[in-house]
Amino acid sequence: MPRLVILGKQGAGKGTQCALLVNHYDIPHISTGDMLRAAVAEGTELGLKAKQIMDAGDLVSDEIILGIVEERLAHPDTEKGFLLDGFPRTDMQAQALTEMLAPAGIEVAIDIEVPDEVVTERMLARGRDDDTPEAIQRRLELYRAETAPLLNFYSEQNVLVSVDGLGSEEEVQDRIIHAIESIS
Ligand code: AMP
């Protein structure tokens, strides 16, 4: 059963590719960004804490994120596999995820490669509340500093596939599915 992680900068097309992948494999889509946005919309305590951090393009604390992911992964629907989107984003989150899943691990970590200029243009065009030029810049910096090193982490475990994210949605999807099948 596929236990997948999707990496890649914001604006790399993760949202679209995730929707296609969870449909293809019939697995739950676990997006920490979506869960946080739902908490903000509901005005829960978590939402109140997270909103300012998200608007600034900063990262919500590992402690908060690990709490919500652990709770979500305990749900029985994840027994058939899952796609984690937007998590892990830091080394600490990746280590904690490995522990949570032990002795099984992530089967495939998918990286969607798109240049900074392209993701910046796409993010400005989608016009989300947290898509100010400053926040976009900040998220790209954090991606480079915190999340890009996870590519090595998964590459060392021989589960990383890197896919060119330029092209039509269908082209990118085909590349991802071929890459997953070549590894699992
Ligand atoms: P996303 O929808 O994945 O782009 O996430 C939107 C925002 O939620 C990010 O800019 C962060 O502020 C926060 N966020 C989502 N996932 C995480 C995570 N794994 N660790 C820390 N912050 C996160």
C-alpha cells in the first residue's frame, strides 16, 4: 500500500498532482496546510495560533505540526496508504515521521522540480491571502534552508524520485506515476 510523501516548493503544482494521485491510488490526502487552514477558518485555538505565522510565510512549530499529523495518521483510513503533502518540512519532522511509522517507512518521496521564478509567478497568480511577495520570498528561503535537505534524507534511504514539474498536469502526473512504479 503506497505510503507517499510529496516534496517541492509551494507553487510547484503539488495541490493538483496530489488530487490526481490520491484518486489514482485511492488513498487519503493528508495536507498539513489544509488542516491548518481549516483550523483558521473554524477559529479554533490552533487556528488562532497558526494564522499570523502562516500569513508571514513562516513555519508553524514542529510541536504543533507533529501533534496534528500523529493524530491524523492514527485514523484507520491510513492503513491502505496515504499521501503526505506539506509535511515533513524540517529535519525534525522527517525524523519524527520515521519514528511514527516504524518499522515500516515511507515508500516513495516525490520531489516536483520547478525553478524559483516559475513558482513565484504561479503563487502571485493564485492570489491566496498568504501569497504576498514578502511571504512568497520567505517561504522560498525556508524551503531552501529547511526542506531541501530532506531530499538528501530520502535519497539516502533510496526512496526519492525527482520529477520535472514543467509541462501539462497530465504530463507531470504520468512522470510521477512512472517514477513511483519504478521504485516501489
Ligand atoms: P501549504 O499549504 O503546505 O503551503 O502550507 C501553508 C502554510 O502552513 C505554510 O506556509 C506554513 O506556515 C504552514 N505549514 C504547513 N505545513 C507545515 C509544516 N509541515 N511545518 C510547518 N509549517 C507548516
